[in-house]
Amino acid sequence: MTNCPTLIVTVGLPARGKTYISKKLTRYLNWIGVPTKEFNVGQYRRECVKIYKSFEFFRPDNEEGLKIRKQCASAALNDVRQYLTEEGGQVAVFDATNTTRERRETINRFAEQNGFKVFFVESVCEDPDVIAENIVQVKLGSPDYTHCNTEQAVEDFMKRIKCYENSYQPLDEVLDRELSFIKIIDVGRRYLVNQVQDHIQSRIVYYLMNIHITPRSIYLCRHGESELNVRGRIGGDSGLTARGKEFARCLGQFMHKQGISDLKVWTSQMKRTIQTAEALGVPYEQWKALNEIDAGVCEELMYEEIQQRYPLEFALRDQDKYRYRYPKGESYEDLVQRLEPVIMELERQENVLVICHQAVMRCLLAYFLDKTAEELPYLKCPLHSVLKLTPVLILRLFLNNKTCFKCNHWCGAVFTAKMASCQVK
């Protein structure tokens, strides 16, 4: 994507969503094929100082604490250098407060010495409700506060924020006019963008201007069983079987029970997803980008027939399923590029049900679950299953002909889930 590696540097007071932004950016850039890694200075500090005692560590007059924090930042930057120069990385995300102009100048010198471009991402928030919610939802789950109750943790963290406030120097459109940056104000109510240098930075800006933190759910499922599914043939544009129509009916009942008044429904332009959506009895939007992967000359063949007719192609696909492209067709890598506008729009939306296809669902899940290109083609997306995703947790939901069964396995940052079977008679 770019010959010159990029160093993304977060800026902002604690509890402003810097780590949330860092993780989302890292996940997005890796998904579109830009090797990216996050370097969280707070984690370096926890490894250096095994037991966190109190906000006193962050006081500006705590010389020992200041020395340790500088050492941790230096160690993180050394790892950034190694990743971008020796390990094939293209983008590194340096996640820390970086609240002073002096610190940012140090980072700029480091980047210049190593031939890196720098792009600053500042999160500014003055809304006390948003800050308080971030503290409760994220910071109280931090290893720093496992030894104290909620009230003590909130009090200590508020004092930690105070330690940074007096020395905080926000990015300034006049004083910092030569720097490349985006300033995100009050979780996306306003933006200030300055000196975007290249394609990768423009994609970062576009992505950050589309994400939001409004609570919502995204439901993903495949179409109901199709006639070609029963015959073991890939691709094509066949309609639903009786079982497929029964799943569509159950899906409609399930979504009705969710009680979502503003639910949007998206389908591909293929018969089997459209027929599945029609059973819901609500408006739906067709996306060509959601069409199943194009199998080219292998459309409507069984895998056994592909192996017989195109043995070399069959072997090549086994060697690298993500990058393998069907003759006159597509690869998973192509499909990810096709689906990027869908991801952007999903990030902008609130409650959405996406009725799609196996390869498409794998690509979407790989984005939300932060899976690698090697893992993506093997993600399990069975027929007649629905996945409900939230910004924090994921819960798999399964339908049968009468009810919805919840798989009692909630997952956090890793977003893995147990698989269960379902029967539609």
C-alpha cells in the first residue's frame, strides 16, 4: 500500500477512547491487507511495574514514575522500529497519551531518523457522561484496578486524569499546521483534519469519520438452504428449498421478537437471499457487493467435479485458499476489497440484519472478530444460524423451527464462540 511505513500516534487525556480507536484501526488495516500492529505503552508500563498502587505514579512531580514511563515509551518505540524495518510491518499504532508538544516532537524526530511518516490521531472529549461511561466500561476492567472496588477505582482514575490535565497541549491548527493529523471531537460530532499526506492516511481519515460508539447490534446470517446447496454445487443463483423457506419464516419470527423498530435488512442481489428476506415482511436493501464469491468457470460444479476437471486449480486452492482466484472468478482477497464499502456502511449504521452467503459472511466475520487472512477462509458459517454482534461482545444465536436457542458463551476481546447445530424440519 505504501513504500514509506506509517506511524500512527494517538493523542489525548485518559478515558478518551484512544485504545478503542487504536484497536479498531489496527483491525481494519489488517483486514484490508495492510500489515499493522498496535503498541500500547500502558501495557509496557504494566509489564515493568507489576503492581499498580495509585494515581501517585502519574504525578508530574513523581521523578521515579516519570523515568519509568519514559523508559516504557522508549521500549515501545524500539519495538515499533523493529516491526516497521525488520518484520515487514507497514503501519504501527503508538497508543499512549502523548499530551505534550515535547513528547510529540520526540516521536517526530524518531520517525524522521527511521524514515517513517507520522499521522497523529487526537481524541478530545468534554462530555462528562461519555467520559464516565468509558471509565466504568473499560478502565474498571483494567488490570490496574483488580484489587479495589468500583468507587475506589473511579476516584483513583479521575485523579490520574488530573495528573495529565495541567500539562496537556492539544494539537493546534496553527502551532501544529505542519503536522498530519485528525482531531476527533466529542466522539465524532466534529473533526479537524490537517495535512493528509498519502493514500493510507486518507483511508485512515475516511474510516475514523465513519465509526461511532452508539449501542447497536449487527445480525449476520446466510440465506436459507438453496436447491444447489442440496445438490452439493457451489455458486449459481437458485431459489430456496422447503427447508430454506422454513428457516426464512423462523428468521422472521426471531427478528420480530428482537423488537427493533429501526432494523435495516440488507441482502445480496441473488434469489436465495432475497427470498429469505421477503419472509420477514419488512423493507430490505439489495447490495451487489454482498453477492457470493464468483467461482468463475467452477460455478455450479461440485468440488469432486472441480478436482476432476481442474486438478491443478484444485491443488492451488488448497495451498492458499485466501489468495487463490478461480479462473475468470474471484479470490477471498478480491472479496474483501469488494466488501470494504459494506464494512464502512455497517460502521455508520445502527441495527442491521445482513442476509448473505458463506464466503461473504466469512469476510465480514473476519473483520469483526479480528481474524487473519489465513484463518478467514475456514471460519464456520453454517446454514440456518444467526450471529448477533455488539461493539463489545458477541453471542451466537441459533434457530430451529420453533424457538431461538442462545449459546451460553459470551466472549470478550477475542470474540470466539461455541458452535451449535440447529435443525429446521
